[in-house]
Amino acid sequence: MSQTDFSTLKLQPALLKNLQSIGYAHMTPIQAQSLPHILAGRDVIGQGKTGSGKTAAFGLGLLQKLNVKRFHVQALVLCPTRELADQVAKEIRKLARTIHNIKVLTLCGGMPFGPQLGSLEHGAHIIVGTPGRIEEHVRKGALKLDNLTLLVLDEADRMLEMGFQEALDAIIDQTPQTRQTLLFSATFPRQIESIAGRVMKTPVMVQVEATHDSAVITQHFYEVADDTADRQQALRRLLRYYQPTSAVVFCNTKQDTRDVADDLREHGFSALALHGDLEQRERDQSLVRFSNGSASILVATDVAARGLDIEALDAVFNYHIARDTEVHVHRIGRTGRAGSHGMACSLYSAKEHFKVERLAKFLDQSLTGEPLPEPSDETQPVMQPAMATLQIDSGKRQKIRPGDILGALTGGDGIRGDDVGKITVFPNWAYVAVKREAAAAALKKLCNGKLKGRTIRARRIRG
């Protein structure tokens, strides 16, 4: 693959000289595709994973545009965690070494508010921070964004996943409409499309890999005895064999949903049931835990799963084949989104074989049964989810925001921001996902500390 040199760009001589001195000769694919548009003043959506070189792409763009003699905030970079914000600020300072008197200020939750106010009073050219803390400074009038020319949303998908939609909207509302906006994201869920449509002007889409190719869903069909115990055992065998990080098991009845979820839990799986008899709070909690990665398997009826919007679903399992062929297609379409490969496994008995034939005709495909994987050792522990969910006894009515929770967890001797996952705030309570190995420390931090100046109660949700 041919490489493009930074020297081909119309960058300030001081920037080019510094790039050479730090060993940045050739552009990465995302830099080569995005920088010409960024330097031309276009809004850009860049899709690429961590390590793709996106920080240097937007960093060079904002430094090229910066007027050092105008001592006010001209660029704002929003990041999901303090660790990433620190890393981004460090990279920008490295890129700016040959340009004198540039001030880069980091504003993140979990750090004392007072010193940040003092730093803001002294002014800055570039602000890098987390949405919760930036929004707080903007709301209190300490941070003025009237002269902003460039806004960067870095790892936008993660910011939305962590519950920062409202904070992002509040910040963006205080920026000039004439600004340039750059959005970088590893994935491109519907929320990203929505926010891009609202805050960007005819953006250029840049992708470093073909992540939007047509999804491929591989279907497997397994014949089982017309017996509940045999069907449940077959499902467990498939789950142990494929070990999906997140999977939905579809059942045709509420009773099957309850029975299957109970059976899976009895055998050590992290499984939740979703059916029409659940109270709204129970339903909310199940969906939160499944979407934030602290439960691996959701066992659901078709009716209960309506409106279920879970990105990056590894697999769908049909405990029974759906009664309607179009429902089957809708079920399996929940996996393999955003261009990733998906998998659907369907169980059927001999007397249900006609459903497979009907599906094959409907899909115009050859669908044949295959043997189940070799039996697994059911005494071996099954894979557990990477995250755990903590419930907090305060919510929107107590003025709690995702940034407050992130700050309470990561401040002082708290856990790392990278250990915090999705934050969901309801009117009277909130849920936060944290990595399982950090769950005990996170719970202790919440219970022994304060949230918005007051003591709160928190517990880990199990089962």
C-alpha cells in the first residue's frame, strides 16, 4: 500500500518541522483520508478504532487553524474519559512543540473544581475534557465558547454509550453555528447518525476499513427431540460452544422465556428474561444490564423484544422457530449489524421440519440441519460478562447527571475512567456499568464518598 507523506499537506512550516523531528513522516490511512478535508474547513466524520492515528489528524487540524495571538478558547475536544482526555492533550502538546505560547487546558470530572476555575481565569486556546465537567463549567459561566472555531467529538460512540447525550447537546448549544465539527467514532450506531445530522454541515465520511459492507448472517439449524430437557440441553451446548459475548434467545411463549432463563442461570450462565409480565422497572433493569454488557444472554419473546435496540449483538438463538417467516427474518436481523458478521442458531424438532422448509422457500436458500457440537463438560464454569452493574438510589430528580457519577467513581483514589462503562440515569435511580474486577472498589467508592455533595446508597445487582 502506498504511503502519503505529511509534507504533501499545506501545513504551517513549524508544524511540518515538528512532525519530522518526532518521526511522523507518513500518514496513517485515517490521516491521509481526513486531513485534506479537515484543513479545507469541512466537517468530517472519521470512523476508526483506537490506534488509527485520529488524534494527530484532528490535532493537526486544530493547530493549523489556531490563532495564538487571540487568547481565548478556539478549539474544544470532548472525550469520554479522563485517561483519554489526558492522552489527547499530551499528543496535542507534542504536535504543538514548535509553536510558542499555545495553552492547552484539560478539564475532567473526578478532579477538584476550584483549581480548574483558576486555570480558566488565566485563559486557554484549546480545551480538552469530559462532557460532564465541560458542561458544568459552561453552565456556571466559567467557560465561554463564543469564539470557538473547531469542535471535536472523540470516541463519540463511547460518550453516548456512557450517557452523555444531554451534556453534549447542552455544550453544542453554546457553540457558534459557524464552527467546524469533527466527529470520530469506532462504530456508527443510530445515535451517532442522529447527532451528526443535527450538529454537522454536509460532513465528509471517512472510513479506514469497510465497516459498512453488507452484513453476513450465518444460519445454523439443529434438529432436537421434541422434549423440553433435550431442547434446553442443546441450547446450553451451543452457548458453551460459541461463547457469545451478547446473545438473544427468542422463545415463542412467556412460559418458555421464564423456564429457559431459569435453566440457564441454574447452569451458571448470565441470563435475563424479558417478557410481557415484567414490571416496567424490572424491564428497564434487564435492558440496562444487557445493553451495558453486565449480562450476556437475554431470553425474550418477540413482543417483549419490540423496540430492542442493541448494537453489536454476537448471535441470535431461536429456541423455537418463529411461527411467522417474517418474524424469523426480523429476529436474525438483530445480529450482524454495522457490517459485522452475525450468527443465528435455530432449534427444531422433526414435526417442525416443515417450518425449515417454509423458511428455505421464503429466503430462497438451501437450509439443512447439522449435528450439534460435541457435548461439553457442564461442570466447567461458563464465560462471564466483562461488566457488572451498580445501582444508585438517586436520579434525574435529584439532579444527578452521568458526569457526576463518572466523577464520583474516578476522583481521588477512585477507579480508572476506562473501567467505567455505560451510565443510565432514570428519574429516581441510576445504573452504572463497571468492569467486574473493579466492581468492589467502585461500590466502596460510591458508598464511602459523596455524589453532588450528599451521601448516597448503592448496591451491586446480581442474578
